[in-house]
Amino acid sequence: MKIKSVEPFILHAPLNTDSISDSTHTISHWGVVGAKIVTEDGLEGYGFTGTHAHLPSDRLITSCISECYAPMLIGEDAQDGDRLWAKLARYPAVQWVGRAGVTHIALAAIDIALWDLRAKRAGLPLWKLLGGATVDRLEAYNTDIGWLSIPKDRLVEGSLRSIEHEGFKRLKLKVGHADPMIDIGRIEAVRKAVGPGVTIAIDGNGKWDLPTCQRFCAQAEALDIFWFEEPMWYDDIASHVALARSTWIPIALGEQLYTAEAFNAFIASGAVHYVQPDVTRLAGITEYIQVAHTAHSSRLPVVAHVGDMGQVHVHLSYWHPATPMLEYIPWIKDCFAEPIRIEDGHYVRPQMPGAGCTLTKDAVAAFSKPC
Ligand SMILES: [Mg+2]
């Protein structure tokens, strides 16, 4: 498993609609930015992070891969995952300029590619390499019907379609208008249409402050909200503790946290109830496992955020015993040799050896950008 080459790539895959918005972001493409690692005997491992398809910042990631990490990996044994993770993550000069951010999500891509290689060498899908599935069927919840840019009538239509025709029983709606009562009206309309048996989570993408969240929650409690995701600024532990103490609505967060230490601080403070790590923002599968085990030992559920649109997380979620469900956003699935697939509101368990990241030739030809 001696590493022969590390080849970065950037793909910009169009969404299944012109564009979408939440309270903070508007995007038309999803960036699949990462590396192919090839061993001397010809095995190919793929790993990637997810971006907003902004080429200048995507190139910072691929530059970190080719300039910083590739020279440290060539000639190494890809089997030595933990040692290689530490070699890259704790390399003094790189650590000096970034224990989070660009260097960290570049490492995510590398770490995932190394896991992909090891699973392929073992001839096993990642979930099986990790120890096997802990559930027969993994439930999915649908985020792709709930964007803030969708008008209220279409929000209700999409929610009903999702429940009645696609088999979902769990939805997530974005919130974060300047007037939170507009969001209450949207949630009320969906709750009225889908009835009491459907799970509705909401996601603020960090937009509001503490008083706005408290005013909103006082109204939203009557609507049976499953969780309130990223209510406030991503790193503000104290405000999340205060909110958690003032409402019974559970707090979910983690998609913007880069390190296991950041998760430790939120968990230890009682500032989070649903822990949402993302392999594409943490430094890959290796650090995700640390976070998932920490959450599990604190008796908290782990529900990954899908910066990878589920390709890797479906493996981790089938395996990890603290995981009751996984987010579903189907934007980039057709870029991969084994795309994520939903049947009756549940993820189909992957069967191909690897971590679900092997790109198709067609996707590379159609969506590649120069690194
Ligand atoms: Mg979110």
C-alpha cells in the first residue's frame, strides 16, 4: 500500500434546481474538492470535502493538498492511517498556520481517501471495515424540501410530496427571516398539512442572536419541533447554554465545528443535544470517530451533517451505534460509482468496497475545474 501519487481535484456539480438559500448562504453548485491517492500497485483511493463551489477558495484547499500534504505522503504505507493522520495534523509548520479551516478540510479529503484505500484493499464497504452495521435500515430525513428560498405554498407542497410519495417521515425546514414570525407561519403551515406524526426539525444556520431565538422558541414550542439546529453563531457556547436552559426544544449543532476539542467543549457545557459532526469539516473519518464516541459516551445521539451529501456518512451512520438517522440532500450523488440511494425514506446500505467516494469518469469530464 505504498503511496505513489496524490492528485488533487475540483468538481463543481450543479444543484437539482437553479439555486437555493438558507439564512446565510446562496449557492447554485456544490464543490467536490479533494484528492485521488494512488498506491504503487495501482489501487485508487478517493476523498473529498464539500464546498460552495467558489474556485478561489477551492484552490486554497487543493494547494494545501499538493504543496503541504502530498510530499509528506509519497512513499508512506497507506495502511498506517492513525500515524499518517498525526503526521499531517500535527506537522508543526502546517499546524502553525491552521489547526482549523483550509488545512483541516484539506486533511479531511486526505484522511477519507486513505480510509477508502484501506476498505478497498480489504474488499469491504467502509461500514463493514469499521465493525458492521448496527441497524437493519437507516432512516433518512429530508432537508432538500425546506430551503428558505422556497415560498410557503411550495414548501407545503414539497413537504406533502416527501411524506406521501417518497416515504419520508422526517423533514427539516430552514428558518432565519429578519422577522421570526414569518418562520413561525411557515412551520405552522407545514405542521397543519403533514399532521402530528411527522418529525419537523428546523435549522437557523447561525443567523439569530439569543433574544431572537428565545422569542422564537416561545412560539415554536407549540409546533412540536424535533430540534433547533445552529440557532446562533457557531462558536458561541455561552449563548447555546442559555438557550438550552430556556426552552425544551433540543439544540443540534456541529456542522461548523472543525475539531474534536470544539465538540468536547459544547458537549461538556450542555450546549448541544443532537451532535452533528461532518467528516468533511473535521479532519476526516479519523476525527469523526473520536467525536461520535465522545457523544455516545455522553448518551447523546449523533446525526451527521452531510457536507459529503451522504456518500461517506451513510457508511458511518450504518455503523455507529449512537446514530438514529441521517440527513438527505441528493445534489451530487450521480458523481459517484455507488451513489447514495433512498427507498421508502431509508438509506440503502452501500455494498461496494470503499468509502463511497470513487468519482465516475463522466462526472470528472463534466464538472472538473482547473486546480
Ligand atoms: Mg444545518
